[in-house]
Amino acid sequence: MSSSFFKKRLSPIKPGDPIDYKDVDLLKKFITERGKILPRRLTGLTAKQQRDLTNAVKRARIVALLPFVNPEG
């Protein structure tokens, strides 16, 4: 197999940076145009960061900062 097959993926968020539900601009980078949360293999996040991201998106949806579903997408 070629070495380019196994690329080391750099996390777009630094390990120490918090993922806050009020940071809507950051959360929108990890959501599809339909409003779904992107999987970890596409985001490049660590497992803990992906869990934190999921919780932040769900909180943002509950307090109406993000839509649950985007019908226009």
C-alpha cells in the first residue's frame, strides 16, 4: 500500500481549545447544509472532541441557536 493512503489527519481544533455551544460559527463548520453532524472520519476530530462537539450542537439546537433541520438545504 502506498504511504499516502494512511495520512495523518490534523485536528482542526487544538486539543486544549473548548468547544462551546454558543460559538455557532465553529459549530456550523461541522454540520451539513441539512443540519446533520458530520462524522468523525470527515471532521478529523479526536473521539473526545467529537463527543464534545455533538453535545455542543445538541445544546445549541435546544436553545435555538442552530436549527434541528434545515429544509432549504
